[in-house]
Amino acid sequence: MKRIAVIPNSSKDIGLLNTKRLVGFLQSSAEVYMDEAYSVLGMNVKYVSPSEIYNNADYVIVLGGDGTILQRASECAKHRIPVLGINLGKIGFMTEIELDDMEAAIKKLLDGDFVIEKRMMMKAEIRKNNEVQFAFHALNDVVVSKSTGEKLICMELSTDGEAVNRYTADGLIIATPTGSTGYSISAGGPVVDPRMRLFVATPICAHMLSVRSAVLSSDKVMKIRLDSEYGGSDAVVTADGDVQCYIKDADEVVITESEYDFELIKIGNQSFYDTLIKKLS
């Protein structure tokens, strides 16, 4: 019997009505695990602590939007657990299954009628005085941007020690192919097939006459370094939309391809480009 962890977004699934519907459908065919925080609802599942939920699952089903998947992507990737997304959001590039199709999609999952699409992730290290302070992983993007109310920031981007460009801008987005349809596309970046392995560097509101996105190889080491042209303005570093830290003049953000791949369950024949046209037209 398959072991399935169900992860809802309670702000999108009001009253967890759709979660209860999903659990009811799964109960006779799978062992269902949920975070013990939901135990007050009394659903017939096995409640475990947040740290244990990934140790008790063959698959994860997320009910929410792409943001809900992004919040769980690193842990799922580290545990090599494939993820199926049920769309309760607005766009849903990764949460492709709509509510009307939920039961049919779950039946295919239980029958093994699906494919797993591997998505590259990125690893970022924050370095101060050439010493690593901490590291984190991201599925969509890592963004270095000016702090609220600060002036423009000046950054240098290099790969394997070779200069790529110097930006005076509100920030710089380093996106994976999966993240190319997120913040990056709104800043003018290109759309990339999510099965590819590369990075896209796109400046945010650059104060430059001519600037374009740069497509960079994922097998090289990228560094973003602040300089002091504008008085050493601080910058904030985010990963998949969540703030990680603040950096100062001469600090570096070092980005490489992660050793982990995110595994996305794909059901049906809809291609990435079908989804792209449907969601962004």
C-alpha cells in the first residue's frame, strides 16, 4: 500500500474541505500522513510531527498553488519524494491538476500511470570575508535586491571568475528553468523549458541604457558581489520569495547547481507549452 503525505494550504482550502475530500478518496487505497497540527480535525489519517512527515511518504500531494510547493520543495528534494500538485491558486505551473480532475488524477497516481519530471534546483551560499555563513537551496530563484527605501545597488556577476556584467539596478534575479516563468519573466527574462539545466540572470529595473538577460551554464560557479559605488547600500537575499538574509558591501552570494533534483509528478499529456499558453495568454 502506498504511503502518501498530504500537505494542504489552509489559507486557500478554507475549512480544508478539499483536503477532506482528498483524504476520503485515498483512505481505502493508501496510508495517509498529515502534519499533527491538523489532528484537531479528526480525519482518519496518521498524524506525525513536521520533521517526520517526509520519512513516512512515498509521494507528497500538495493542495495549494505553486507557492505552496516552493515552500516544501527543498525537503521533498532532499528526501527524493515525488510531488503531485492540486491547484488551488491562480496560475499553477507546477500544480497542474484542477479540482474537477482531482479524483481521476489520484487514481492514475495509485495505478502508477504517471511520469516523474526532474527539475534542477540551485544551491546558494552567503559568504562574508570569504567565509561561508550559511547555505540554502531554491527551486525557482535567488534574488539579490535593494532593501526597502534604499538606493539602487551595484552588483558584479561572474561565472568561474570571469566577469559577466556589472549592474546598477533594483536587484538581480538568478532563476532556474522552473523559475523562468516566475519573477524572472515579469522582469523581462526568457521562458525556458523546465527540463533544461541552466541559469537565467535578469536585472530588475536596471539604470542602464542597454541590458539583457544572460543565460548561463549550470556547471559553473556564479558569484554576485556588492560594491560600494552607491555608498555601500545593503541588499536583501531571497530564495523562492522568502527572505534569507541581508548582505553588505563586498559580501558575496555564490550560486551553483544543487545536488538535489525536485521530482514533479506529471499526469496526462499536457506539455509545458500547452500550460504556458493556457496560464499566461
